[in-house]
Amino acid sequence: MSCGISCGVSWSSFRKWAGAIALAATILVGCCGAEVSATPLTPFRYEAQAQRHCPHDRVVWLDFSKGVYYGNGQKRYGQGFDGSFVCLSEARDSLYRRSLLGLR
């Protein structure tokens, strides 16, 4: 196969390297995929439901679009259409960060 550009690399050697790279990526994903697991996040519509789910943990409001959670005393706690009540430990384990707004 010729494309009019001469760079010293044949098409067959390119296919061989592409196949080797694909095989290495498959092995890497297959080996490491078993070690990685996501923490389940259980969102609730109402605060009481979340408190029953995690009786020994604090309940926070998780804003999915911003990737932050708000505590009970914060202004945006329970506000917005794209959020839910969740347990604090689940929010932290799912790599959501706390809001930097403080107690406004």
C-alpha cells in the first residue's frame, strides 16, 4: 500500500506494532481492572431516607454538577435540581469534595 509519502516504514511493520500495542493495553486493563472498584453511592431524595440508610454518619447534600457536597448548616444544603442527599462517607469515598463556601 502506498500513499505517496516515503517515510521508511512499511505498512506491515505498522500493523505488527499496532497489534502489539493493542495486546499490551488489553493485558494492562485486564490485570489492573480487578483492583479498581468504585464505592457505591446511594442518593436519596429526602434527608430522612438518607439518615435511615446511614444512622451513624452525617447526611450531606451532593451537588452532582459541581462535584461538591454541602453540610446541614450551609446555605445551599438541599438546594438545586441536580443533587441528592447522601452519606458523608460515601460522598468522600466517591471523591466528591466539600464546599469551600463555609457556613453561608
